[in-house]
Amino acid sequence: MQKMSLDALVRELRAKVAGTTRQVASQTVFGGHEKTLRQTLVVIAAGGQLAEHEGPGEATVQVLDGRISLITATDSWEGRRGDLLIVPNERHSVDALEDSAFLLTVAKPRA
């Protein structure tokens, strides 16, 4: 079994973003493109955005810190620390309303 501290990883990613023009940093913490399940820790500075992109399949966003908005062409949902958002399987973007960190979990369909 492996164990890691998401809080420590959030601090590391925030350090990468601090004092730069970068507004987003991320790290895959489990799985990867070759696996069905992938979990990625994402940190976005206030005012930053993950640009609109296609839904990757079944996915959730667990907000670890801050406040984000998950936006589609027809709707939006706000997530705060402790919230779990179900990511719609359509084009969407994520805006950071505050300095934020979230765990993106994706289960890709097998080919």
C-alpha cells in the first residue's frame, strides 16, 4: 500500500504557482493515461481557469480548498471545500473564484 499527503502536495503545487504567471499546476497522484482510473490533484490561483475542454468520461471533482465554478454551455455549479461535483460528460471549464485545490477523479471507458 502507498500513502501520500494531499495537503503536502497542495503546498508543493501552490509553491510552483506562487510568484509566477502560471495560474494552474497539477500532478497525477494515481493511475495515468494507461489506466482506467486516474486521480489528478489540481491547484488554481484565484482568477485562474482550466479552459473549456471535453468531458473525459465519468469524472468527479472533490474540492479540497477554496471555491471553484464548473461551467458548461448551459449551466454552472459552485463548489467549496468539502463539496463533490459530478463532472458532466460535455464541454466544460473550471474557474477559480479563490485560490483553490481539487482532486479530479476520472474513470475512462475501456476501449
